[in-house]
Amino acid sequence: MSTPNIDIVVLISGNGTNLQAIIDAITAGKLHANIKAVISNRPGVKGLTRAQAVKIPALTLDHKQFTSREAFDQQLIQEIDRHKPDLVILAGFMRILTDEFVKHYAGRLLNIHPSLLPEFTGLNTHQRALDAGVKQHGVSVHYVNNELDGGPLVLQAVIDVEETDTAESLQQRIHQQEHIIYPMVIEWVAQGRLKVINQQPVLDKQLLETPAKWINNQLVN
């Protein structure tokens, strides 16, 4: 039985490499999704160009033009809801979202964060991981709640930190993992494998008490 396409809206703030990974996965037939719109809170970023190149509606909603975070989020909700998406995908969207926004999209709002959450929430995760001397680092896909980089974890890609790693090399290696696991999780939703029940993620009818792991290009439950 074929997998029906789900409708998604992608929110970005910059280069849009995760957006490109999602576009590429759709083009390759690995992801059953329609990107109904790409919305950036910053004008002129490369991610908008990536969307326009494949004729995806691309919109700038400049947060600096709004008097408050609440006013921006209200307008953002209106723009998103025009497309009636099944999922809202945060792909490098550098905004702290209001409680009202998060509540409005509860169970439909996914984020990707470049650390093994709950470690290293916030910014500069790669340098902080090096400074802390951790042996493993990675990236997490999670549903969003009202905590900064919080919410139920779904999947984490894990890599070993090498002695020669710098923040830049870690970032590059983590980006490679991001581009694999984010489309993968979205496809789980499209296939009906991933659901949110009682505010908890359920994968293949099993409650995800701990996130699934992607290690050495293999899925480890």
C-alpha cells in the first residue's frame, strides 16, 4: 500500500541545509511529503532561494517589523494555517516561540537540535561539547514543548568525538547526520509509524521512553 503525502510547512532563519535535505528526500522518493510553504523570519537568506529554485512558495516574515514576540507569532500562525499542514518543521528557525504558538501546534511541531539533548541546549553546542570533553556528540529530533530545546525526543544520531575535532569539523559531521535523520522522522509520520498519544511519541506502537538512536548508519532502538 502506497504512503500518502503529508503536507508540511518549513520554518527557517538562514542557509536552509536541512530544508534542502528534505527537498532532496522528496525528490528521491524517500519522503512522502509536500512542502506547502517555506517561511523565514529573516529576509534574503539562502534557504528562501532554495525553496524558490523548486517553485515552493517562499515567504519572509521579518520579526523586526513586529512590536512583540506575541504579535509576530500570531501573524506566523495565520500564515502557516493558510496551508493546513500536518506538520510544522523547524529547520534552523532561530526564534524562541511563545507558549500560545507551541500549544497551537502541539503534536505537530518538530525541531532538530545539534546536540544529544538534554545536553547542551541553546547555542554554540559544538564548542561546548569540546570544552566539556565529551566522548560522544550528536543531534536530536524532538517534538517541541514550552521549554528551550525541550520536548519529547524521537531520534538521535550519535557520533564519536575525535581528538582532532574542532567546532567546525564537528559541525560539518553533525550536519551530515541531520540531513539523514530529519527526513527519516518526517517519513515516519507520513507512514503513520510515529504518532503523539497523550503528549508522548509512539513509534511502531511502542512508547518512546528513550529516543531511537542512529549510529554508524544504522537504526538502534
